[in-house]
Amino acid sequence: MRYRNPTSRTSFLIIPNQALIKQATGLLETYRQQPGYGIALLQVVNEASAPPYLRQQAAVQFKNLVRFQWTPSDDSEYVGIEEGEKHEIRTHVVQIMMSAPEKVRVQVSD
């Protein structure tokens, strides 16, 4: 699954409204379980025209996705990332590490 305009879908993370933040967090949890979510996050991370704070937030979300879903434990609530998506992530992450701002690289490499 490919996400249309992933930058606009994550821009709600900067709104200082607790109700919207709670709603957005639930939405992210829904997206997290769908194939292609990691690639969509990397698209935001790699989007040079996206605001730096948005790129950094996408990098944090990506880091958490990889941490919990790359190889989930048997008792994990998360669905594992499919092998095809893992391959695509490996391909793109090198380019991102070479071109992203330092604050973003730190999150992706963690």
C-alpha cells in the first residue's frame, strides 16, 4: 500500500491540541499495522521540502516501527514487516542516511 502525500498525513503531529494529538496517535497506530507504512515514513524523512520537525518526527516513528515490528516476538501485539518491504527499506535507508539532516539521521540510525 502506498500513502498519498504522507507529509500532509503526519503534519497533525505539530498541533498543540491534546484531542487532536490523541486522535492522531490512534490514526498512526492504525497505519502502523498496514503494509507500506515504513516506506511512507521514509518518504516523509526523505522529503527535503517537509519541515525539519516533521521529518524528525517521521524518523522517530520509523525507528519505533523497526524496533517493534522488524522481528516481533511471539507475544507481540504488532504484525511483522513483510520481507518485500524490508528489502525496500534497506534500499532506501542508505540514501536517506547520506542526505538527511543530522537530527533525522540520528533517529533513523538508532
